[in-house]
Amino acid sequence: MTRQGRLAAWAVGLAALVALPFVYRDPYHLHILVLILIWSFAYTSWSMMGRFGLVSLGHGGFMGIGAYVTALLWNHLGWSPWIGIPISMVAAGALALIVGYPCFRFRITGHYFVLVTLALSGIVLQVITATRDYTGGSLGYTPNRASGNKLLALQFDDKTTWYLIALGVWLFGIVVWHWVDRSMSRYALEAISEDEDAAAAAGVDVTAEKLKITLLSALMTALAGAIYCQYQMFITPDTVSGIAVSLQMVFAAIVGGLFVSLGPTFGAVITILLAETLRIGFGTKAVGWDNLVYGVLLVLFIIFLPKGILGSVLDRLKPQRKGPRAHEQEAVQIARPGA
Amino acid sequence: MQAFLDIFDIYLLEAVINGILLGGVLALLALGLNLIFGVIDVTWICYAELVMIGMYAMYFIVQYYGLSYFIAAPFTILLVAILGAALHYLVIAPLLTAPPINQLLATGGVLFVLQSFATVAFGIDFRNLGIRLPVLAFGDMNFSYARLLSFLAALVGMVAVYLFMTRTFTGTAIRAISQDRQIMALMGVDTKRMYLITSALGGALAGLAACLLVLQYDVHPFVGLSFGPITFLICVLGGLGNFIGGFIAAFVFAEIISLGGLFSDLEWGYVLAFAFFIVMMFIRPAGLLARRR
């Protein structure tokens, strides 16, 4: 597909998505779409790091901070989410830097990085549970209903508004993904994920590059948490924070495809539709079945299809991908004769 | 004795001793995981879920079939050992050459499977064995008999593993593999078989831990999440694959949780332990006992 063709496809798709709630108004289906969009955004945020081999199980923590800080500021101090969301994002970003800097500085990679981030999401979960006087602990927390201006409180009753907000946020995530994909950082990070020492020797500032992408990813995940909280108006430590949420992000991103921009979105569509179908089809009998299917799929995918559904399909669709590679090789030859 | 007890806060002492008892069980949990990591170089994220399945097995054998606790325990250990071997055969073996992250994530998938299998099969009710062991009173301090028993059983289990690893041919081969994966195959050791044995052994340790934990805690499908993360952190803190480091780290963690719980809520004990872990990762990234390279 040519560049113009692709842009046109995006534009048509987007126009259809924007027009959808004005044509089709079934509240339940819109609700599912909003959830898909919000979670897609969260999964995309995770995959920004995940695609470079920085597998974090701490994103449940960032999401929890986004949701809880926004809600707590609103309920206790009466600060509008318009202020609360940036504050919560800054909080999550600060945490990401505090944990990320030493991690990257001291070369904590692979298993060790996964386990440090696991501890991080454990901490956030336990702090939320421990401060139950303020956060309601594991019983969950509800932001107060706004008495005055709905816009100021970022609380809307109709699904259409939320659909458009979620669509905007999701689109923002995709745009950021593409922005990173085109930047120099992407090449630096890919080099780092292949061989950290070689990348450092080639002049890549390993710590700084990793920190940048971690910060970006954490900020976006916190935003996803805050939006989720504003939409659902009810959060519990288990739905927005902790290890289960982190694993859920990893799972959806991998099933959809970690290395393509719409992969995490595709993962969200599959996982949420699967959960909803099972819930409607089997009712309360289906408790647990969705996760059972997820788990089996996750294992099968990692063994047989590590690029995910969308990634593998796209690979099949364009075998002529070799073309640009050869071209790049030539460019290298010209730049470095004899290499 | 009384004078000694007067100097120390009695609750403090009680917390310290309870911490040591808790440390025994944590050390046992960490031992199985360390074994797997040291030999196969894989992290079983679903390790605590194997323990959970073992706890359910104990519950059903004792409550449903009415067998005694001590007959049920060997069955449970055997069952979880088979599960461990199956996990290796079905999930880890096809991924041995894949990036380590993929192995870790695949066992994350198994975590989902086991958890939701338990939810589907057993429901989300909390169940307990119905065995109430007496509480030991010592001075003004109270210790649960179950904890003491677990501590002792954990020690026995660890000594048994130590003897197995040092005194038998298989154990020696396992230790050799953990030192050099490639060469051992050339020395005529069947690596695949050793991996299976190690996985079964790791599973058996999880089963033993299950037998002990079921005495103290109610079992439900998500019980693994309450001690799973702590177990990983202990292994990492001790240095993945380092048995003695894991042993020491287990007691350090148990004391932090126990003492933190004394001064505030139990959750803050966990927060402290997690924070301690993160700080330690920066000071000694390769574990408590790592030699400086």
C-alpha cells in the first residue's frame, strides 16, 4: 500500500469511527467500545516499552496511581480532574524515573527487570490497600458525583461523549506510537534490545534512551487509569492496579501483536469481546472461563506465534518487505565502504 | 528469663520469633523456585499457583475422602511434582531456545490457567482444612503450632534437598548442569531428563509448601497472589539460583514483614519489604551474597 493509500485508509476508518455513535446508539455496545478504546490505549502504552524488550510488570502500578490520585484529589480536595489527571501523571512519571533510573544505570535487565517492576506494582497495590481510610481499600472507591459543572468534573452521563473522549485518547496513543516509531530513539532502543553493550559502544546513551521511553509509557498508562476511573466511576485495587492488571496488559499486547501499531488494540478487541461473549453466553457460570481461555491462548501464542495475530497476518500480507531492507543495506555500503 | 523478657518488648520478641517461623516457610518456597532457576534458567511466575493447586489437593483429600493429613501429604507432593514435570514438558521445553522473557510470559499464561481453573472447578469460596492446631503459650507470647510445624518441616525439606544435591549422582549432575549447560550434554548427561527431574523436584517442594501452608491459611483461587510475589523477590534478593542467599533473604524478608506488621498494618510490612527489595536491587543487583566481579 502506498503512503497516500494508507493515510486515506486511516482517514476513512477514523471518520467511520467518529460517525459511529451518531448513527448507532445502543448503550451496551457503545459501553463495550469505550472499554475497548480505553484498554487499547493502556495496552498501547505498555507495548511502547514492551516492543523493545523492556517487559514491565509494573504498569498496573502506574495505572493505579493514575486512577487513584485523580479520584482522591477530586474527593478530598475538590480538585477538578483537569488538574488531577496531570498531577497523577506526574506522580506516575516520577515513580517511573525513581525506579527506572537505577535499573537502567546499573544494567538491571531481563528477568531482574521484570521482577523489580513486579515489586513496584506490588507496592502500589499494597499501599492502596493499606491506606484504606482514604482509598476504601479492597472494597473500591467511587469519585463523588459532581453537583455543578459536568465538564469541569469530567463526568458525563451519555455514552456518546465518552466514546468520543476515549476515541481521542486512543488516537493520541496511536499517534505517539507512530511518532516513536519514526524517531531516532526507536533505532537506538532496537539496538539496545539486541545488544546493550554494543549499542553503548556505538554511542547510544543507553540509560537516557530507556528512561525516555519508560517515562512516556508510564505517563500514558497513568492517563489511561485516570480516564478509566472517570468513565467507570468506580475503581478497586484489583481492577486498576496490581500484578493481575500488569499481566493482562502483557497478554493482550502479545496476542494482538507487539510490534505493530494496532496490535495492542487488536488484542484489546479480542480479549474484551471474548470476556463479554463468555459472560453473556454463560452468565455467572462463566466466572473464570475467560481467564482460562486467555491463559491457554497466551501460552500457545508465545510458543507458536510470538508476533501476535495482527503481526503475523501483516507479515504474511507483505512478503515484499525485503525490498527496503536491501535498499538500506546499499545505503550502509555507500556510507561505510568495505563494511 | 523474666528479666531478659522485661528488657525487650514482649511483642517485639514475639514478632521476631514469628518472623523466623514465617521465614522457614518462605525459604522452602524460595528453594523450589531457586532450584528451577539455577538449573533450567527459567522463572516460573506460576510457582505460587502450583502451591495453590497443592493446597486444594490437600483440602479435597482430607475433607472429601476423609483421609488423614499425613496420608494426604505424600499424595499432594507427588501430584504437584507431576504437575511441575508436566509444566516443563508442555510449556518450558518448547521454549528453551526462545528469549528468556518469552519463557517467563508463558508461565504467566499458566498462572492465568491455573487460577481460573481453580475458580471454575472449585469456586471462589475460602476453604480450610478444618484442622485447628493448638496455640503454644510461652511466657506471655503466643506462637501458632502450625507455624512451628511448618518451620521444622521446611528445615527437614531443605536438608533433604541439600543431601540429594550433594550425595547422589543425579544431584551432582543437576548441579553440574547449572554450572555449564552446554558441556554437560557432551559429558554424557541426558540434559532433558535432568531438566524433567529438576522440574519434578521443584514441584515436589511446592507440594510440600502447600501441605504446610494449608495448615495456616484458607485456600482460594487467588491465594497464590498473596505469597507468590514475595517468593520471587526473595529469590532475586538472594541471587537467582543461589540457595544459601535465598535462604538468608527469606528470613530477612520475613522479619521485615513481621516487624513492619507489628508497628502498623500487615500491608505496610509488605510495602516495606517491597521497598527494601527495590533498594537492595540497586545496591547489590546480583543478590545479597554475590561476589563482586
